[in-house]
Amino acid sequence: MTTETPTPNQSKPRIIDADVHNAIAKAQDILPYLPKVWHEQWLAVGPGYSGGWYSPIGVMRKDAKQPNGGMPGSDPHFMLKHHFEKWGIDYGILTGSGVLGVSLNPDPDYGNAVMSAYNDWLVDHWLSVSPVFKGSILINHADPLASAKEIDRMAKNKNMVQIIMCSGSRMLYGQRFFHPIYEAAERNGLPVAVHPGTEGRGIAGAPTPSGYPTKYIEWHNILPTNYMAHVNSLVCEGVFEKFPGLKFVAIEGGIAWAPHLMWRMDKNYKALRDQVPWLKRLPSEYIRQHVYFTTQPIEEPDRPDQMNQILDMVGADNNIMFSSDYPHWDFDNPKVVLQPIRKELRQKILCDNAMNLYRLFERPQSAVLPTSILGEA
């Protein structure tokens, strides 16, 4: 991926939110973009991946319900007031809601149709509303060749700033089956993001090596293990050597697991490097250069200073981005969640790292000028 350097006279953003969930208000809204042969199926089952665990507190914030009673996250104008203007957020990377698991539908043709329909709907109903909204190109990872064509098609829209797919999968993401996706991503200068929530659903298989958790809390607690498996696969399979410009964004997967994985990979590499002769550096170096993490849900140790220690262990000051997860129940307030983190890193997390990754160097003209939330060190 290419990088750009902002000129000194540009007014750079203050906050960039790397995980904002926009939702489809009504299933019928997608029909104008979807071939008629799929209308009945879409209205009956939507993306069509089953399963999931019951959450006693729901998934959405109760105060994010639209004034008209609609689903939280489904009204771009309400979201601008309720989230962006309230917290002084200059850009939000839209990550979708309830549609990412289309890759786990048994029918890849249906998945491809929904993928393209959603992307066209996103452009018309969200990206055209305000420049603060930036889109993620939804792909159907069950069909990498079709996904690569979709990336080439949608990357022409410069308001699309990344590619997104669900983290639930039948295969680990370093395997060659997925390489057409990464080739297209590198060709178009876009990062590839994954988002949790589909583990154990559709055709993905069990979310743990020992089967299915019983309760939502168990499932929610162990989601980062899937991220560890994917990052391990991407590095060991040589994806970042084959595609040196590729950036991978692990959304909503936590951060504290990264030091453990880096240390373990580096230790084993010293004895087992003959199995991965394509690697030219320690595995941890690939992670620091190519993998980005988002803050929500950031770990909260009993001693706040331990969070800074964890971030130092990751050694990825340039690879951690703020995310709110709006409008989900575990939303993070940007004024509160980063306070334990040292001030100079807080600025990078709130804005600079996402600004450089997504090349959003100028604050949008329509943005509300926020007051500083950086606080004191």
C-alpha cells in the first residue's frame, strides 16, 4: 500500500472511529440492487446464516433506537447527531450489521449477489449522505475470485477505504484459497479487515477446537482465539511476503493476546524455521508491520498502568486504532476508554494511525469541530 504525507497547512482530523455499525432499515431497501431471482430468499432469510447465542442484554444500545422506532444504526442522519456530533468524531469507518456472515451461506452465488447489492446500497444510502462516512467493501470470502472482481469494481469509489469480511470461516485466512482477495486488496491499495460475530454460525463450524460454548458470555469471551489463529496463519503461510503491501485489520478482537502470540511464534520459529523457508524475519515483525488492532473491546486491567505495559509489549504504537463499536451494547466512550493510556499514544490511537492507514489526512468540511478530549498525560 502506498502512503501519503499531509501538507503542513491541512487541518487534520481529531478522531477517527474504526468500527461503526450501520444497519439496513428494512429488508426491502436492498431489493432494487438485488437480482429478482434472489428477492424471495432475501426477504425470507436475509443473509441466511443461522445460529448464535442468546444475549440477555441484547446486542444494541437501548438509547440508539431511531426516533421512528427503527433498528439502531439504520438512520444515517440520527447517527450523525447521536454519535459523530456528540463526540466530535470526524470520520467513521462503516462496518455493516447483520450482513457480514453472507460468506457463511451455503450458496456462494447467493452470497455474491448479496455482496454486490449491499455495496451499491451502502454507496447510495450512506456514503452519499455525509463525507464523514467511509465505507468497507463487503466481500463473500467463500468465492475469492468473485470477491476480487467486486473489490476492483467498488475500489473505484474513493469513499470505500477498506475491504471487510467476517472472521468466521471454514479455513484459516493464510491459506492459498484466499490469496486472490489479498492480491486485489494490494492492487487497489486497500486494507483487509475482519470482524467477529459469526464464529460458530452458518457453515463456519464450531467456534472452539472442542465444540460449542453453552452461553453467550462463554462465546463472547473466547472470540480472540479465532483472531490468533488467523494472524498465525497469515504470517506462517507467507501472505505478507507474497503481498508486502497488504495491511490486515483485526476489528473488535482485543489486543492483550498479541504479545503472547508474538513471543510464542518467535520462539518456535527459531527451531522450526525450515517449515516456513519463505519467512525472512521474525514472525512478530510481520505482525507489527502488517496487522492493525482496534481498541473496542480493549482489555481493562485492575491496574491502569498495566495497559500501557501491554501496548509496549505489542510494540505496535502505529497499529492500534480507536473504535467505539457504536451502537452495540459494549460501546466505548472516546472520552473515557483511553484515559489510562499515555497521552502521546492516545493521540495516535484516536486519529493518527487510522488517518495514515485510510489516508484521511483532511478533516471533512462538514465535520463538527470537537473540543480536545486528549486530557492530561
